[in-house]
Amino acid sequence: MVFKNIIGQKDTIKRINLLFEKNQVPHSQIFIDEFSSGGLPIALDFSLLLLKDQNNTNLNEKSEIKRTLYEHPDLNFVFPLPDSKSKISQYLNFWFEFLSTKKYHPVEDWLSHIDSGNKQGNISVEVIKQLNESLRLKSYSGGKKICIIWGAEKLSELASNKLLKLIEEPPSLTYFLIISNDEKKILQTLKSRCQIIRIPPIKNEEIKGFYNKIGIENDKQEFLINASMGSTSKAIKLSKNEKNTLKLEEMVIKCLRLSFSASKSNEAFVNLMIWADDIGSWNRTLQLSFLQYASSFIREAMLISYGSEKITTFYSLLNFNIKKFAPFIHSKNIEEIFNLIDNSYSLIERNANGKILFTDFSLKMVKFLNTKEIN
């Protein structure tokens, strides 16, 4: 059955099923998935639900059957490509590979999957023109045609306007399922023509249920749940790659220790610059993961510093004593540190030079961590 393997999101699934049962499915919907918590997998299963009456294949959960269904000729896909000259058809095999293992992952992971280098990806007007031509053809099954547009925040302005015209005058029995993690980047007139469905952050108990199912040890769950910050994508990544989590913790601790010492020790300052150069050479996905982890780490220290240790869930893979570090996070620097992390994240997303950015990041951390709280 469809939606069987979706992690959490019961309210959203119930809403979608109700629309289907009452035959009230709008021809255009936008799934706002800010937390990477199920927009694409929900849209995928929704497409199978819409196509099931004209599909002779049983909707079971075997991966090879599911892939066959995703390759249904009446199911069209649009997703970000490395450049405006690329075509969807060139990347379909990579796309189906991605769907089989990483459909909860964000656009950055897709671009990494296809080795796009530092290219941010885009959906060009040519891609939408090709989609228009495809949707104007007769349905293979003589019924509905579905189009899933994923990463809609990557639509160029021309592509957005072309898509708007297509949605305003859609071919008969055509449904558009549009997914984006950034509502602000969606053309307002496009949003006004679609039903908006917001995918909420996944609940802690839902992540816990997922971790229980895959066998994550109880003593590690609380920290991983907190580190995921409501994102199913992050929860999955943390569960799959403990070595990567260890590397992130190691780099955060190294940054904090060197930043604290750099104002007093030339050796520590030099090592901090080496640290910045090292992380600056990481790929963009890992750099973003570092900043996400750092944000969670600082939050845990803040809770302890403010006397809320009972609600912390910190678990160190390196046996780091966060209680000793916590006093250095206080009212005089906490806002600045969080702003630094958030701004750095936004700049990396916009393809900033990693080595320059993390050099600046480390120098500011020296200043903030050596700021004393005056009672």
C-alpha cells in the first residue's frame, strides 16, 4: 500500500488520502518541505495513488517494483540540473538511483550524487518547455498524467513564468506535485495557483520509532534525535554514518578549543588557520553538515549554561565533557555565535569560497569565545 514506508507525517498523509477519497485533488499542489522531512517521498507515493487505477502492477513495497512504477510513462519528473544546457533525460538513471536510497535527502545531496562540482543547480526554461511538450502528448494509459517538480526553489525566473502559464492552462487530467524547501523563492503568482501543503518537522517520537526499527542503541537515540532538529533527512544521515558524526564532533571540538586558545597562543592560532583550511577544502554538503552539527552542539552547551541540564540530550562519541565547556556560552556571546553559524550556512548554500569563509568563521569564534560575561 502507498505511504506505508513514509516516516511519520500521519496528519499530512491523512489530508492527502481524504482529498483522494473525496475526488477533490487539485491539479496543482506545492509541498513546502523546509526540514527535508518527507516532501518528495510523499509526492512520489501520492503520484502512485493517482495512477493506481490505470496501472496493472500491484502497489507493493519491493524496490524493483517501486522503481518500475516510478518509470511509468505517465509520470514525469523535473529536478535541478547542473546547467541550463542539460536535459532531464540525461539524468534519469541517476535520478532513479537517487530515489532508491536518498529520496529524503535535499537538493545539495542530489547535486553531489551527480558530481556537479560546485554548481548550484537550476531548472531552466528549456526543461519546462520540454515538460510542456511531453504533457501535451496523449496519456499512455488513457488517463491521468502526473508531473513531480522537485527542488522548485531552483526554477529560473523564465522557467517559473513558463510553468505558471502551463499550470494556468493545464492539459486535461494532468496533476502537478511541486516540492520546495524554500517558500520565499517560489514565484508568488505560482503559489497563488496551487494548493499549499506544508510538511512539518518530524516529531521526536516519530524519529525514535524509526531508530527503534533500524536498531539504533537507546543511549545514542536522544542525542541523534536532538541533532536532527526535526529533519528526517538529518535523522537518516546520522543513523547511517556514525563515522561521519564522529568526524563532525571532532572538528567542532577542535575549532572551539583552538578558538579559545588562539588569543593567547601563536601555535594555537596557526593550528586554527590550518583547521580553517582543512574544513574549507571539504565539499559543500559536509561543510553544511558541520554547521548543522555545530549549531546543535552550541545549543546543548547553552542549555547547560542556563541551568537546564535536565532537558539536554548530548551524547559524545569522543567522551567530551560538555559541562566544562558550557560556562563559555552565555548571554554575551550566544546570539553572536548562532548568527555566525546561520550566516555561514546561508553563504555556503550560495556557493561561497569555503576556505575564505571558514577563516573568517574561526577568527570570529576567537572573539566570541573569549568574550566574558559580566554579572
